[in-house]
Amino acid sequence: LFLTVVGSLSISLMCLVNGGYESSYYAGIVAVLIGVGLLLPDGVLQTTGLVSVAHLTYWLLVALHAGFRFERVDVLVNNFFFLNLSAFLVIAGAAMKMNLKRQLFERQLNLETALRHLRESDRMKSDLFSAISHEFRTPITLILGCLDRMIRELDITEEGRSLMKSIRTNALILLRH
């Protein structure tokens, strides 16, 4: 607020010294308005308030200086139109800025939610693979134990022993994966 008042007051006084409302320095108020819109507040209400302060400071000083008598109405209307248009654009820009911030916030919230769901899905997938792995490993380990005992203790042909070793090799491969 302080910077807005100081900037508006400084430019308004410069206008008074250089011809009042007929001075082209009134365009400096536009710089104050743009500064308000770009640098200061985030909200439309705050921007509207600060733009109003800058606008009213200029018009009040100019009107007081002219004694509320304006000889060049065309210049007055031109300045009034230009400053009002600038004020409108700054306030519209603040509204767009607020809308973009809201959209950004919503997207960040959606991304955080999606990330949380992704992590939960990943945890569930890992739990499922662990459970499936355990369910396969237990019977395979039991089969291997029986095969090893059969290979050692049973009197079987070489062809039978070869088949059992092949079964054992394949069971070990399954156990590793």
C-alpha cells in the first residue's frame, strides 16, 4: 500500500507541475498499476484496492489542481479512458493469476494423489509377488528334498536317475526366479 501511494503521489505531483490533467506524465500511473498487478498482491480484492488507491490519488490531485474545472474535456476523457482500461487489465490479470494458481494447486493435489495411489499399487504388487513366490517356493523345496533323497537312496536305473536330475535342475531354476 505504501509503495502504491508513494508511486501514485509522486507521478501525480509530477503531472501537476507539468500541466495537470493535460500532462502526458499521467501515463506513469499505468506503470504504478502494472507494478501493483505484477509485483504486489495475489488476490483480486487486494489488487482492486491498490489500483483504486493509485487511480484515486491521481484523479483527486488533478481535480484539486484544476479546481474541479476542466477546460479540455477531450484530454480528460482520453486520460480517464486510458487509466480505467489499464486498471481493468491489471485487475483482470490478477484474476487470471489467481485462476492459474488455483489450477496449479489442483494439479499438484491430483499429482500427489496419483503418486500415493501408484505407491500403494506398487506395494500391493510387491506383496502379491512375495506371496506367490512363497507359495511356489515351499512346494518346490519339498519336491527337491524328496528328489535328493530318492536319488541317494533308491535303486533306480541310470535313465531314471537322469530324469530325476533333470527334474531337480528345473526345480532349482524355478526356485531362483
